[in-house]
Amino acid sequence: MIRVLFVCHGNICRSTMAEAMMKYMTEKKGISEKYYIDSAATSTEAVGYMMYSPAVRKLKQYGIPAGDHVARQVRKADYGRFDYIIGMDRYNIRDLQRRFNGDPQGKVHKMMSFSGSDRDVADPWYTGDFEATYQDLKVSIEKLIEITEAL
């Protein structure tokens, strides 16, 4: 089983969208049993909250169920539980490397790196552009699935 953890600042927009999208995409391909997919936050600001309603609306626009994930903070123990720990931006990566003592096993990745870019996935909490976030996540998750299917 391939274990993937998506991480953003609050775990109510980008990382939860990525979690829902990858679950949906692997299910549509008939390979969902090969994956365990979750998401978490680097901060405690939104712990206990559900996905932000504009993110839910964006997923519904594409027929993707939002699920019932409740925001949680990433834990040190997550490093041993996941194969891929994927941050949405450079700040998430910095925070994850600090939390995981520099990422000794190379599990921490920046989301857009899977699509060949060093860009951050813009935070729609600030930009309001959930479509741009959706498109960035879609391209990167498609590549991530392609990479992990080859394993």
C-alpha cells in the first residue's frame, strides 16, 4: 500500500482538496485499494474544522465528493506512517523539514514538483481562486499516480 499525506497550512483548502481529488481519481481508475490517502495542517489554526465551503463547491463542480475530513495537525509519528508527505508551498516544506528533522528518508515533496514545476500551489484562502488551485492539484496528482503506479 502506498501511503500519501497532503499538507497545507490549515488543512481546510488545498490539502483536503488534494486528498479528496486523489481518492476520487484512484477510485475512478480502479486502484484505490493500493493507496491510503490523508491530509493534515502545519498549524493548529483550523484544527477541528471541516473543509472550507468554497473548496467543497469547487470539488462538487467536478463531481468529486468532499468527504468528511476534519482538520488535524501533522504529527511527528506521521513520518513513519507515510511514504509521501506532500506540502503545497515552500513554507509547508520548511515546516515539515523542521518537524521531521530534515527529512532523512526523502519523503517530503513539494506538490508541484510532480508536474515538473517549483511553483507553490497558491493558497485560495488568500487568492480566492479555487479553480487555479484545482487545476494545479489535478495535474500534479495525475503525475503522482503515474509515478506510484509504476512502483
